[in-house]
Amino acid sequence: MRDALAPCYYLSPTYVPTEGPTQMAVDPATLKDIAPVGTPSQSQLDHILDRVNAAQKKWAAMDCKSRAGLLHGIADAMERADMTDIAIMMTREIGKPYPEAIGEIANIAPVFRYFAELARDDAGKIAGTMQPGSFQFQTYAPYGVSVHIVPYNFPLILGCWTIAASLAAGNGIVLKAAPAGSLCTLSFMRFFDGLPTDLVACVTGGAEVAQQLIASPNTHAIAFTGSADVGRQVAVQSAGHMKPCVIEGGGNDPMIVTRNANIAVAAAGAVTGAYLQSGQVCTSTERIYVDDAVHDEFVALLIERARQLRVGNGMGVAEIGPLVSQAARDKVLGWIDRARAQGATIALGGGVPAEQPIGWFLEPTVVTGVTPDMDLLNEEIFGPVVSVVRTASFDESIRLANASDLGLGACIFTNDLGEAHDAINRLEAGMVWVNNPLVDNDALPFGGVKKSGMGRALGRHGLDAFRQPKMVILDPVAKEADWWYPYPDDWFLESGGRKHV
């Protein structure tokens, strides 16, 4: 069965009809039905996990060069393919503007190439021996089957960041697709057809499916990306089963604009940081702390730049698509209303665009006059809303930027190298951008501190998250050691024993 628009799950290289309940996928721009999304039954989940575990044992036994070749084959297939159908489906499912959908997909192939070679390059280390003639070293072993739970905003690449690492480490894969984003994810799974049969699975469904996968004795490691609250729940559940987990739990990312910044560039960077994908990005700029000396100039340029953004269907010409659902938009409108009631100024936007009466659209919004006690600064908004706070100094900006339970990313605009290094050291975040927001790198760790998560995706840390170190002591020739039982009598105190070293 090759039609990913029919209710199904994927078990490489086959699409199988689901037996559980279905839910209709709806286009958030037009509110029209797209196609039903199925849920596998418990017996189907059990069957999937049995098959993936069996395939994983053969995959783990494969040499690293052969595994790397197959991972490069995934990248080859992606680079040869026309991805238009997947990008269009992503835009229809979640509202992401088409250029961002195709851009997400285009950045996936290099991740598989990176981890294919990293796992081939690094398989452990040799330690200085503690005993002459003994070979003492550390190698790595895969966990078994890893579960990857992904959000709707980047339904493909966030999963592939950890899937590529886990496959390179020798694990089998079960991807739990986002409910909004299931159709494009199922269609994308065809690029795993070249891997061994049953090694990779993709299932659809809601939170109950994720919970079943975490709890199953046939899964062994968990990767989750989503909200901080759900991330904590996943971490607790994983710990209850003694399963390692990588949690990326969202952020409430600050940006600092100092008096030494290029203000025009900072305003342009802030617009992209705040409104990319309608603000539905875990590292979106949500709080901007601006030095009093440049505050008014910055706000004027920020508003001028934000006014240029076009709101509309992601299949058309628009930078700002709809939010993913009515519930998502209602939540963001609630935060805006609360900020207004608490005395903030809605300097731009703040409501539903009159020209988009159908769909879950929201105007790009700039809120000024925001003070640290306002609720808008203390929550992950996940919408096209940015708050601007006037500060008296660089030190105050740093202090306020750190005044959050979350610590995913942080950004600073300054042309003062001293300020830049000071901010890098003092900002409480897993990632810091200087004059260049939202950039990631396959070779560098992605993740947060505080309640934004635990563990890292990407980089060497991302590979190590899916393999466990194993100490090995190898004596090529068997011989008795002087400390083996039974001890000589003269080692005991009652026999006039001596100190044994």
C-alpha cells in the first residue's frame, strides 16, 4: 500500500492500513478537509515493535562502513527526488509557507551524511592500561529501538536530527508523527525504503500512542521535541522505565539590542527571529531587551519592517501563514488581550487580519511598554507576537533576559566584541547567537538549559545520546593475577599482614 493519504502506518518499506480510530486532517488556511489520519491498534503497535527489534539486531551487527553507505543512500535518494509533493502537503497540513517547507526538507540530507561519517570515525577510545599486557578500552553499543516524538512545526527535520544519529549508532527507529503533519511525514518515509526491512517505522496518532511507545518494554531510548510541560512529563515517564531520553522542551527566547548594535540590522533580524513560521518555532524571538539610548529608533524600524510582511495562505505569496489550529490562535489572542489589560501597548497588529476571515490567521504583533511582571514575558507564546522592553543598561538586559525558567536560545545584537563575549558567558541558554539569529549547525549541539530540556541533538553529543559506552578489559593471554583469591596468609592482620598495594 503506497498511498500515504490513506489511514496507514509505515514499516520499511511497506505502508500498512491502520486498525484504530481516524481523525481528519484540516488545512488551517482554508479550513477544508485534507484526508483522514489513522491510529494503529495496540496489537499493531506490538507487531511493529517486535519487527523493528528483530531488524535492529541485524543492523547493529553490520559494520560501520556498510551502515554509513546505507545512510548516504538515504541522502542520495533525497537529493535526487522532487520534494514538491511533500512540501505542498506540509504547507496544507500546518500552514507553513511553501518556501519554508521546501527549505526544511532540503536541509535533511546533510544530517544523514554527517552522522554516517561521525559514527564511522568515532567508535570509542583506548585507555592507558592499569595492568601490563592488558588491552583496556571503551567501545559503544546501541540501546536497541529508539522512539522519536516530534512536533507539528518542523514535522520532518526535527525527527531526522535524532533519527539519523540513532541509526548511525545502530538502533532501530519508531517515529511518532505529529498529529498535524502526519500526512507529509508518511509521504516522506519513502526515503527510508532502502534500509533493511522493518528497521524503521512511522506511526500516527495522539498522546496515547506516544505513552504506549514510551512504556513498552520493547523500546529503549526516547527523543522528544515539544512544549516544556509535556517534555517534563515525557522525562518523568522515561525515568520511570529507566530509559535515557533527549528532551527539547521549548523556549521563551530573549534578544538583547545594545546601544552598540547596528539598529537597522537588529530590527531586520528581530523580524525574522520573531515571525518565522508565524512565530511557531521553539527558538522564536519572544522578548527583546533594548537599551534606552536606541529603544525608540529600534521600535520604529521593527514596526516598519514588520508592516512589510504579507499574511496569507502558505501556498501563495506570504511570509505569515496561519497558526496550526483555532485553539493555538485563541491562546495567543488571549495573551495579547492580557498584555493590553495589564497596561502594555499593542504597537502593531494584535488581532485577526480583516483580509483573512477564513483560517487561523493572526497579524504580526509588536507589544511595547512591557514590564517584567507582565504575563506575556513569562510564557512561550508560540505565535507572531514579540514584546519589547526598555532597559537602562547592558547589565540590566542580561539580568532580565535570564529571568526565565526556560533557557533554549538567546540572541544579542552588538558590534562591541567585549559585549558579545560577556553575553556569551553570562546568558543562561543552551545556544547563543550574536548578530545572526536562528542558525543551527549539524556539527554543534542543539538544546536548552533550565526547563527547556535535557540532552542535545546534533553534534557528537547527538550521536552519544543514542549509544551507551561499554568498558572492555582484554587480556590476550590468560594468566593468574597476584590479587586473585585466595589471598596469601601474610596479607591478613592476624598473620602479621602487610599493606598490599
